[in-house]
Amino acid sequence: KIAPDCALGLHDLRVRTATGISELRTFSVGALKEIVEIEPNNDFLAPQAIAMNVTVTGVADNEDVDYYVVQAKKGERITVEVEGLRLGISEFDPCVAILNSKRFELGVSDDAALVWRDGFTSIIAPEDGKYIVQVRESAYAGNGNCIYRLHVGNFPRATAVLPSGGKPGESIMVRWIGDPAGEVTTTIKLPATAEREFGIQRQDDKGMSPYPNAFRLTPLGNVLEKEPNDDQAHATPFEAPMAVNGVIEKPGDVDQFVFKATKGQVFDINCYARRIRSPLDSVMYLGKKGAGAMLGADDSFGPDSFFRFQAPENAEYVIWVIDQLGKG
């Protein structure tokens, strides 16, 4: 039995009987009405008709392409998100797309960092009419174990949240980024104690995101970058220890932050990007203000960067972050 106040997203599940307990499995709790795939639905011209705001349980078999059709009005948001690999059933790499009736892709997603190797995409319907949702194994190499949960609706889907962490127990304003209907800022109340794998979910009058955005619960305060901060002269100041928050928002963007340190002070400088499900592949540097880099780091915790720094003298020091491939 799923409690009425059960958190949406993934949960650990075991079956307990008189003779023992089963192995650990993953169970997904969603907010939408649940329906099942009805085969055959692998013909683009004969897709399975579904209502908006449902979750479809289906299977991506070998060389199988599943099609679903929804009705939408011009200006209406259409969001689709597929759970495949996250369900922990098989090494299933799903791909999801939204197409118009002429078979042009309006949105497509294969590996999205926010949802691991699953996918999600959102569009604003350009006209009244039918829209086709396509689900398949990315290399068309599915099988009977490639079970997916496909969420289709008008619900919001932010690609990121800023800041992406806060102190337990505080109320904090967060900026939801990446939804095609536009950015919004809301206030959230954080739990009083730190929780493992904590996340927050965007909600509006159309519904709720099916999976949370990762959010760190940390005793550190927050400082948000102030653009432009692409060079040392305009670096965003902060007092360490602190959590500094920014976005590498365009190709070639550099975010720089400056702090004071006294001789002998030691700091761990730890970039959380992929660990909070950002697509950023960070490279991080540190140097004395007015000089070049003294330290640099690329991949330390997966694609995230880390180094330990001991200040050689009383001075201002600058940290700067870029994407390894210059993306943004």
C-alpha cells in the first residue's frame, strides 16, 4: 500500500514472507494515472491514443518502436519523461521524442544527466493538433526486460535549480531553470535534518515533475554568482567556507569567484556538478588574484573536480570553473 503522502520518485522495495525476504528491487511512485501499453503500437500512422497526464508502463522489445498520440492546443506545454535504466531492471538505455503529425522531431532526449541515461523533453505546442510520443531502446536493441514508465502530460520540467543546495531547516528561494514555459522562482522549506538522496520537485497548476532535481543539504551558506564574472576583475566575492553557485550558461563561459585566505589555511574545494545531475563536465582552477593558475583539476569524483589548497601567503585567491569541452 502506497501512503497518500509518499514521496514521488524511486523507492527501495522488498517482499517479506514467513520464509524470509526477497532481494532489493526498485519501485517508482508517480502522481499520474497509470495505464499500460497496448500492442501493436509500432506504426507511426497507427499510434496508441492516450490522454494527457498519464503514466504508461510498456516494453521496448528488440527493434521495437512504440508510438503514442496525444491532443494538444497551441501554446500548451507537452512534457515527456521516460524511466528505464533508473528502474534497475536491466541495462536499458531508452530514447524518447515528441514529433508532429508530419514526423518532424520537436524534442528528443537520449542520455540526460538529470535522469542518468534516461530521457526527458518538453515543448510548447506550435499549433492545435496531434503530437506523437516515440519510445525505443536507443540502439534498437531492446528485449523483454526493457520495461519503461513513460510520463506524458502538461506538468513542468526544470532542467536545473539554483541554488542547488541549502541549510537544513531553512526556507530558501530557488530559481527553476530550463522549462520551455519560462523560469520561475519559488520558496521551499528544507527538512530539518539532512536526508540521503534528497531532491525537490517543481509544481504548478498543471502538475508536478515526475522525478526530483537533486538538492544538497549542507551546513554551508550560499553565494550566487553575479554576472559578468568571466575575469578576475569581476570575480564574485565570497567568504570561505561557503557554497558558491553558478551556471555555465553559454559556450565558452567562465565563472570566477574570489576569497581571502591567510597563510597556512587549508581548504577543500569541491565542485558538485554531475553529482547533482548537471551536464557540466567541470574543470576548475585556482590562483592568486592578479596571477595565473596555481592548481587545476578535471576529473576527481567522476567528471567533477576537486583539490585541496593551502594558502602560501595572506592574499586574495580566485577560483574559476569552465566546461571541459567549452560547452554551456
